Amino acid sequence: MTREGSESRRARDRWALALFAGGAVVLFAFFAAGAYIGRSSRAPADEEPREAAPARPAPQRMVRVEAEAAESRERADEVVAALRRKYTSAAVEQDRADGRFHVYVGPYPERDAEAVAAEIRDLGYDQVRLLPFARQP
């Protein structure tokens, strides 16, 4: 290998070493800054603890509005079609216990469901009732 080639290689090696050392210094500086910030943001041990954040309000009870319990699927589908103009959540479920087709709207928080039930009664449905809604697992 020539003398110029070995000088060039040594210069490259020195440059790589300087770059490595500079990177290590920068990383150490970030680590030290993070440790300092983390330590200074904690409350001193002799300081009284702050008041706890206010508790979250209890989740609202969700209910469904039953508009009708129809004997036939056709009648239930008619009711759903009429209600979906205003309530997109209208759906039919057949109850295995009574064999009827129940038309539900919702679920809504309880106070909102009461207003929806009143609106549905005003549309002419007289079997309207509120039922608890249990989320499916």
C-alpha cells in the first residue's frame, strides 16, 4: 500500500472516530437532560400531596326504546322502515320466549331515551317502553 493510501485511510479512521465520539456525547447529553427534567418535575418528599383529581362521573345507564312487539315479521319490518326515517338505530329482534318481533331504537342514555320514547308515542305507537341495554361481550 502506498503512503498516500495509508494517510487517506488514517484520515478516514480519525473522522469516523470523531463522529462516533460526537454521537456518544450528544446521546449522553440527551440522557442527562431527561434525567434532570424527570427529577425536577417530581414533588419534593416533604411537600403535601395535592388534592386528588375529581372522580369520573359514573357511566350513564343505557336503555333501548321498544316501539312495538309485533306478531309478524312483516309488521315489524314496516315499523322499522317508518322509524328509520328519524332513528337510524331502529332494528328488529325476535324474542325466543314469546316468539314476537320486538322493534327497538337505541341504545341511549336514560334521560335521552325518555325523550325519544315520548317522540315515538307522538308518532302513534302506544306500546312504547324503556328496557335496560346490556352490552354484548
